[in-house]
Amino acid sequence: MASIRLRQPTFFLGEAFAALRAGADALKVFPAEMITPQVLKSWRSVLPTSRVLLPVGGVGADNLASYRTAGASGAGFGSSLYK
């Protein structure tokens, strides 16, 4: 089974670049409710396309498609499962 190196959650683009320099393969974008699909799309335009972007904290069935269209590789679900 392959492993993915995931560093601390990222909220600022500078944190994303720091995590990549530290060896992260994937970025947990948190909280997604503050990092909208439009913001994620702009992040995706400057981050390596080979890196996984996983918005977490504010993603649910109502907005998952928007995040995927914006360039999210997947997403993390939590409280939206219980609503």
C-alpha cells in the first residue's frame, strides 16, 4: 500500500509551499469553509499539479462538486455527515 506524506493543515498559500518544501505529498486545506472553491482554484493554478489538495472542514454533498471542479483531489467529511 502506498503512503502519502501529509503535513499540518494549510490555511495560507505560504503554508502550502512550506509544507511542500518539507516533503508533503498532499495538502489538507483547512478550514474549507473559509477557503472557497474560487480560492482553491487560484491555489491550484500555482501549486504543482502532482500534489494532492484535500479540503476539509466545510465540505459536504452540497459543495463537493464545486471543490472538485476547482481542482480538489478529494475531500474530508466530518460534521456534514451528521446534518
